[in-house]
Amino acid sequence: MTNRNGLHARPCALLIKALNKFHCDVSVEHDGETANGHSILGLMCLAVGCESKMTFTMTGDDAPQAMAAVQRLFKTHFEEAYVPGNKLEVA
């Protein structure tokens, strides 16, 4: 995680928004703890800080597409989360 504030509410919401388009199972591991990748509360409870490492595990037919979506978020440093006026609604 290269975001200076870590995986806080806005990046978590963006991650959930991206992953909710897919039906695969997603688990995220950090520091020995695991969370459901479709749960904003679970992700926030991992307390992922800047320069931390996370491991994403995805299973299901659309897992490759879901992983690509996650990789795009990290490559852009979750910049969409910081666009003024951008509402991040999680269904």
C-alpha cells in the first residue's frame, strides 16, 4: 500500500465498489489477519498502513478480471477516491 494514509475509508470504498462488480470470492490478508474483500468494515479492520503489504486471494470464474480491477486501483494510487465531488457509494 503506497497511499500515505493507508487503506482508510475512501480507498476501502473504492475497492469495494470495484469488487462488487464481480461474483468471485475475495479474501485480503495483512499482518496475519484476513478479511472478506467485499466487506468495507472487514477491510478497514485490517488497519493497513502506508508501505504495508497485503495479499489478495480470489477464486471464481471472474477472479482474473477482479484482480485486474484491483491492480488498476493500486497502479493509480486510488486517485479516483480523491477527485473533488466524487461520491463513493457502496451498495
